[in-house]
Amino acid sequence: MFLGEYHLSVDRGGRLCLPECMRYVLRECYAPDDTELILSMFFERCLVCYPKAEWFKVPERLRSMGASPGDIRDFQEKKAVCLLDSEGRFYIPLPFRKYAEITQEALLIGMVYFLELWAPNQWEAYVAGETGRR
């Protein structure tokens, strides 16, 4: 399971280093030699990263949550395959970084079977909005 919150740096090349505990989850729970993450733009201006095995379950999960076919199509269309290098780094394509407003820092949040990537200021605004609705 992916758990926890991590403040990470994005290097000048647009790469992020996945924490060792997250790499451990990928190796132990999904595939010992799989170095691919599927990256997609999510609805709240964040990015989500899925292990390949979980990515194939996403459409049904979204359907069960009431997502429209158009929402599912958009989610599936706006994706990139990111390869982890030997040091656990992966490249976040520029359109994805722009969408999520990720520049030099990113917040990585474990969401059990996937990861969310947020710009710190976007996360703070999201949390403030959610807190205000309660």
C-alpha cells in the first residue's frame, strides 16, 4: 500500500525521485522488475501515478464512482508512461507539470493503490477548500 506524505524536489530536468519506501511497494506488491508508472492529470489539478497493474482497474473504479464516459475518456487520454531509472527518478512531462503547477517542489501523497502529486500551494488551497465545506 502507498501511504504517507513526502515533500520532494523536482530537478531542473523535470525529474522527481520516488522515495525508497514507495519503490519498495512497487517491487513487493506489483512487479519486482517493473519500472513503469502511468501518470495522468486528475480532476483537482493534481497528477496521479499508478502502477501498471492498477491502471487497468481505473475505468471501472471511476464508473462505480459515477464518472461520466467523457470524464473517463479524458482521464485515460491525458496520460504518460514514466520509467523509473536506477535511482528511482522519473520524468514528469512539461504539460503535466504545467497542468498541476508543479515547479521546483512537489508533494507526493500515498493513496493506498496510487500516488498523487501536488504543487504545495495547490494542495494547501485544496485542503482549505475541503475544510471550509465541512
